[in-house]
Amino acid sequence: MPTEPTETHDLIRFENVTKRFGDTTVLDDLCFSVRPGRHVTLIGPSGSGKTTILRLLMTLERPDAGTIRVNGGKLHPADEKHRREVRKKIGMVFQHFNLFPHMDVLRNLTEAPVRVLGLDRDEAEQRGRDLLELVGLSDKAHARPAQLSGGQQQRVAIARALAMRPKVLLLDEVTSALDPELVAGVLDLLRDIARTTDITMLCVTHEMGFARDISDEVLMFDSGKVIESGSPEKIFGDPGHERTREFLGAVL
């Protein structure tokens, strides 16, 4: 059953959220919550609403009904000024990197902290260099994105999200656009971040081994609803819902 958002200390709360695209209901009266520091993975078939959840949190979409709260403040419904303030606490890594092609790697990492957070540029550059060291790309600070491999670009995208010091890191199928030989390196980096930081992570992935490794909780989605949730051991080892068993049987 879905996790009902009853705890006041939840970092993320979806309360009866509905989202439609035309005649299609993508999220159907959805309720779930995520506590601070937890790593929660969303699994399920394509089209079940997982990525829409991340897009709502990034305010790239708006719900048709319901309330979304982040860190105690309303993200939806809220005015644009308030949404911008809440959004500062959220970082997202997309499938296709979305780096600024006309900026070098270091500028990709410093632009938002300077412009959005008002960080001094020297401080932002030091933060950026520290993050490039974390992701193993210290020697690429002045390269352009086009000069990097796909795996390197995704590492930069992860560093760029972390440069904002977000409370929540959203990961949307971050390996789906990578060549198979590059996937392991990016997943290992994310495992390290999960192990060594207290950042809250909400992850959409079809990499079930990765989900098993990093997750505190796994939510199984189907037709816009959470049909089952639990620990990785429970969901992957002894799922209770027939639809979960069917899905895992097809992807494992």
C-alpha cells in the first residue's frame, strides 16, 4: 500500500495528487512521502507516472489536483516566487545531461550557484572544483561538454546538481542514454554519493541491481498509483502484488 504522508517531518509529501495529459490520467489521487536522508526508488512499467513525479517536483509540470510539499513548504499550489524558493532545495539529473554546450565544465557547475544562490564566484569555483574531484573529472574543468564522453557528461550533470547543495536529488533514468560500458561507472558514483552523504534521493530507474543496492524503500507504480512499497529485500525478494511479480519477472 502507498505510504500515507502523515508525518510532519517528511521532506517530500504528495497529498492526493492527480495529473492528466489530455484524457490520460498519469497520476491518480497519489499519496506518498519521503523522510529526510532516505533513498527511495520508483520502479514500474513505462508510462506509469514515475518521471511525472520528478517533473512535478522540479515544477516542470503542475498537478491538476492535490498538494505537494517539500521541506514543510507548499510547492503546489503556490505562486511562482515561492516555487522558485522551494525549487532551490531540489537538484535533478536528467537522462540526456542537459549541459550548457557553450560553457566549459566548471562554468556549468558555477552558473546556478552564482546566479540563483548569490554565491561569490570564487567560492562557487572552489565548490565546483571540489565536486569535479569527487566525480573524477578534475582535469576536465575547462573542457566543453562536446569534448566529453557520455559517461563524463553525466558525471558533470551529477556534479552540477550537487553544486546547489540540494536537500533532494532527483535521478531520472540517468543511465538510459549511456553506452552499456559507461553505465557501471556512473552507477558506482551514485552509490558512493548515497553512502557518503545525507542527501535525500528519489530515483527512477530500470537498473534493478542499482535500486536494490542504494534504496531504503522501493515503490512499485502502475497506472498512476503506488501498488506496493517496501524494503528492497521485500520488493525484490518476496513481492506481495501480482503486478509487481509480473514486472520484475520481465526485467530481472
